Amino acid sequence: MKIKPLGDRVVLKKVEAEEKTASGIILTGAAKEVPQFAEVVAVGSGTVDGKEINMEVNVGDHVIYNRYAGTEVKLKNEEFIVIKIEDIVGVLED
């Protein structure tokens, strides 16, 4: 089963929250930060109200998104988030 986003939506695979700080402190469930980094797994067609928009991300891109954006979905023990393209604030590049 796959998620096919419609219009200006993008499907992201959430990145696991850090379990340890840079200094080696192990974090409990409540102390973990909500991840804002994700990998793009599907991109919609880029149409909104019959107008075509530029979808600036591609499958495989690593992106930063607004913290409370989108709809969380769980399929086969994997967590995804479906968001509008406008909620992606940047693409991570090497």
C-alpha cells in the first residue's frame, strides 16, 4: 500500500527523534524533540484550483518542514506526514 498525494501535497517519511544528545545524555520519550526533518517519498501533481504550480521538491530530497504542519499517517508500522508544499521551508543539500 502506498500514499499518492493529490494536488499541492507531499508525503514525507518522518525521521526518528534523537535518543541521545551530542554530549551522550540519553533522552526519555517526553524529552525527545519533535523531528522537523524528513525524506520526500511522494509528490503530488502540482495543481491547485485548476492552476499548475511548481513543486520544488523531488522524491528522495531531505527537507525541513513546519513543526505542526500536515496530517500524520501510520501504514504498516511506518509513520508518514502528508503536508502542503508551502509547509516545506527548505531542502537539505550536501
